[in-house]
Amino acid sequence: MKRWSAGLALLALLWLAAAWPAVSSAVDQIRQRSTADRIGHAVDGVVVGLQAERRMSATLRAGGDTAPLTAQRARTDRARTALDDARAGRLITADAARSVDELHRRLDGLGALRGRVDGGLALRADVVTGYSRIIEAGLGAPWLPSAQTLAALGRAREALAQEDALVTGALATTGVTDTDRLRVGALTGVRQASSAARYEQLETVERQLLLPKAGAAAITGAAWTAAADPAIADLRAAEARADQQMLAATPGSVAAIVYAGLIAGVGLIAVIGAFLFARRVTPEKAVPAAAAPPDTNPARQELLLDLHRRSQRLVHRQLRLLDTMERRQSDDETLGDLFRADNLATRIRRNVEKAITLAGGTPGRRWRRPMPLAEVARGAGAEIADYVRVSTGQVAPAGLAGSAITDVMHLLAELIDNATTYSPPDTRVRVGGVRDADGGYTFTITDVGPGMSELDLATAEEVMADEEPPADGVWWGFHAIGRFAARHDITVRLEAGAGGGLVATVVLPADLITDPGDDGPGPDAPPLSRVARMRARINEVSDATSTTVDLPVVGSRRNQ
């Protein structure tokens, strides 16, 4: 029972390690979507309200009708209340919360600004500047991913809205002054730098304002409004389209949410299934005669095994779906997200299959035909997080029997993962392989990390040879290596590298090795990660120019 308990504890930890990043990624995607839906629209409502209020405030005359301005202020206040309600939600990003808090802080000065407008104590330019300072805090959408386009459109619309308030106010009161012309010229430059859109009617009126000709008719408020209003509406529509494009779910975000459900659900089924299976196959301790015998119902045991097989098939189907999506996708950013999702799914599969092996079972993923050992090494490199650092270009041609592919791949992955974890991040981990004289095959995994002390090397050898897992969990990775090796009479040795670091040697017996010309895995073989195939070829090309160097020690390697 002690052995089963340790195996089940390891299985639960592996499930948690796989599920937590996936669930966290899905929560981040949901939080970003909720932020865009709730905060983005609420902020835009406040900005539009303030822009309209600014224009009316700039054109207000002493003794004039204040009813339209009063109605607009009420609309602005309602938009502000809606923003406060949206800010109270929990599913918003930290960047969005900080931006909204800054906008709210500036809105606290709106009452004083309105008082100066009503009392006729503020100049037209001061009114425009006061409102613009508040609006500035709500421009763009820095909390959204890839928000540069939206921010540029927001700047263009705000520049034109400022220009509109300034010119409309000037035409309604004192007329356009030289100071106004300087400001209009600056705002026109900001708009044209932020947006490629051109508005012929507006630009014609702007030239007449900036460079008035003697004897030419003066620009009227109606002429300015007829030119400015369509341009403002067009920029707002362009901003709305950009916002909708960012809100549209990408394959990467959909995949993150799907994986969270898949990992958490399938992993939980595996943990529960293994726990129930262990309770039914583990001999009970001596109990009184009246105690019920252990449950050995074969139908129930077959049901649990079937659940494991179903979970395995789900993971395989998910990887095939990812491979199809990657082949059809041409957008580099989305393709990068799919590659990362592919790697995540591959690492999840590795953890699930490792847990099944350590619990005494056999993973459902099997090959009936041999596979080239170069492909096995690539597949192992793809099962770790830092797969881009793995070089597999020096693996001599040979094949591996199908019955051993899964275990050898996971064994190599454990050693490669250890090498990348405990070596400097700007160095390569090299996987090499040669055919032995007796027909066997030897892999070497070399890094330039801190290596291991003689005591740690001896401890690792003992852990790999012992069938029971270590009690403290520190050496569980080496225990997994030993279990994979024992299933196929594989020898694993660890030794210090000649120039520092660690060299792991894996010797495969001759009965597992086939000639390079033997048939490959075939079309019905379980899916390998497409990341493995692509990254391995990139590493092979870069091997000609990359070098390894001795770097300072970066930490202990005992926590394998």
C-alpha cells in the first residue's frame, strides 16, 4: 500500500502541475475578454460624453441657452456611473484597473471645471485644455493585447475632436485668432500622423483657416461642422471596427480555454481512476474475520481501465486537431500560439503517461512498427518546456522497436528536461547517438550546467536502481528514469563532463534496435508533436554555427 500511496501522490502532483498553467491561461483569456467587453465600452462612453460636453462648453456664450449643455452633462454623468459599475467587476486585468482608476481620479476635477464654465471664469482655450486632460486618461486601450491600432485611432479622433471644439468655440465667440491657428495646425499634424485616412472637405476648410486669403469669404460655423462631423463619425466607426477585431476570439484563445477543460477534466478522471484502481488491486492488511473482503469485481476494474484508454484517445485527438490547425494557419502570431499550445498538450501527455507507468500500468499510446531513433530524440525534445534549446542533429541512423518507443522517449525527455533546467538559458543541450559494436545503441545528453557532486551522482544511481520511490520527493525525476529503463533492460549512467556540466549516457540493448532501412512508424501511429518535427530541423541547421561555452554555476541539480 505504501508503494501505491507514493505513486498516487506523484500522479496527483503531476496532474496539478499540468492543470494549473492551463487553467491560469484560460482565466487570463477570459479576464482579457471581460475587460474588453465591460471596461472598453464603458471608457469609450465616458470619452464620447466628455468630447461632446467640451464642444458645447467651448461655444457657451454669456446669457446663452444652457439647456443643451445641461442635458449633455447628465449623459456624461450616466456614462461615468456605468464605468464605476464596470470597474467593480472582478474579471478585469490589473492594467485596465489602473487605467480606469487614473481616469476616475481626473474625473474628480470635472465639477470644478464645470463651475468655471458656468461662471464665465475660464478662457476658451483653458476649457478645451481642461477637458482634454481628463479625456487623455481614457484614450486607446493599453490593457488590450495588440492595441496599437486602436490607440492610434483614438488619438486621431481626439485630435479632431479637440480641433472641432476649438474652432467651433472660436467661430461662435471671438473668431479664429492666430493662437487658435497655431493650435489647429498642431492638432491637424497629430491626426494625420495617427491615421492614414484623408478627408478632402475637412482639409480644404483647414487650409482656409490656417492660411486665410485677403478678400476670401470667412469660414462659417455651418461650413466647419459640415466638414468636421463626417470625419469624426468615420474615425469613430474605424475605432469600433478595430475594437471588434480584437474582441474576436482567435484560435489561440479558444485553444487555451479548450485545453483548460481538457486538462483539468481528463487529468481529474485519471487521478480518480488510478486511486479507485489502486484500492481494488492493493492487498489489505490483516483485518478481523468479520471484515468485508476487498472488492475485486473484474467488471469494475475493466471500467476504470476503459476510462484511462478514453483519456488517452482524447489527448491524441487533441494533438491531431492542433496539427491540422497549424497546417492551415498562415498568421505568424496565431501560428506561434498554436505551437505553444501543441507543446503544452505534448507535455501534458508526457505527465499522464509517466504517471501511468509509475503506477505499474502501460500507456495506451503504442507503435507497431520501428521508428528512427532521430525521430524518437526529436519527440523527447518536444516534450519539455524549453524545447528550442535542444539539438538533435548528431543522432546516427538506426531504428527503435515500436514496443519501446514511448518509454524511451519519456526517459530521454526526463534527462533533457533536467539538462535544460539546470544549465544557463542561453546554452544548448546536445543529444547525440551512435550504434554500438554489439548491435545496441548509445545516446548521450550533454549540457554545460553546474554538474553534480560525487555524492549526488551516487544518490541518483541508487534512486534509479530502487523500485520504491524516494520518500522526500526530491529525486522523483531520477526514479522515473529508472522505472522507464528497467522495463526494457536499458542502462543509464551519469558522469561529469570533461569541460563541466553533466553527461547522461543511455545504452539501449541490441534487441530493441533495428536497421535504418526498416519501415517507419506508419500512417496509423500515434501523433508526434509537429513542434518536434519543425524545431528539430531548425536545430539541425543551427548546429553548424552554434557553440557551447563554459558558464558559471547556476545552482544545485538535486531537485530533479
